[in-house]
Amino acid sequence: MRSAIYPGSFDPITNGHLDIIRRAAETFDKVIVTVSHNPNKNPMFDLEERVELIKRAAVDIENIEVDCFSGLLIDYVKNKEVNVIIKGLRAVSDFEYEFQMALMNRKLNDNVETLFMMTNSQYSYLSSSLVKEVFKLGGSIEGLVPEIVIKEMKKKI
């Protein structure tokens, strides 16, 4: 069985993330969508809430598993016995950072490949940070995130 891991902070999950999840799920037998704990970020949703939002937003995608982790991604990948990491790219700025991370992961474990997937052009500007900023300032985020995310964000603000 060909499996892949799609890691991210997903705070919150956007329609751009869901696009990558759907396309990865069409490519691999199983996709583990894993929420990372990043101590350098101040998330709107805690890890468990983000896991639950992804499960609810992607309920129609049968071959995914949703999980969370902290620490090095490469250790998590090894523990899951998976050798492909999926990373979504929106722009050249994403590529520079993700390329550096992919090379470091390759240095730490040369059996792991990173597969870059370009986002659908309609989501190329979309980020979780931008969604949160627009929402906090009273702008509409309809069509940018699943409806369940909007409901949960309204509860937080």
C-alpha cells in the first residue's frame, strides 16, 4: 500500500488544504493528514480542535487518517512507516522554505521523499494566517474555508 503524510499546522484548515488532501488521496492508497505542534505559533485552535475540524471537513474522503504530532516530522514519518511527505506549494516563497525543509529531512533520512503539489490557482493566495486576519477584521471568508470552520471561528471570537 502506498501511503503519504501531509503535515501542517492547519490553523484553520482551508479549502486550499482540502484541495491538496483530495488530490493526494487520489494519488495514494492512504494519506495521513497530521497536525503539527509548532511552539513558535499562537494558534486559534488547539491540536485536538484542529484534528476534529479536519475530520469534519474531510468526512467524505475515505482513505485519510487524521493525527497530530510534536517534534521532528522525520521521526513521525519513520514511526508511521511511511516514506513520502506531501507539501502544498502556493508560490515561489513557499518553495524556498519547503525545499530547505525537504533537504533537511532527506539529510536526516534518505529513504523519505518529499512530493510537492501545486495548489489549485484559485487558492494560490490563501493561507490560514490570512483567513484569520480577514475574519478578525470582519471580512468575509466564505468560500475560503469549509462552513464548519466558519462556525467554529465565530465561537472563538
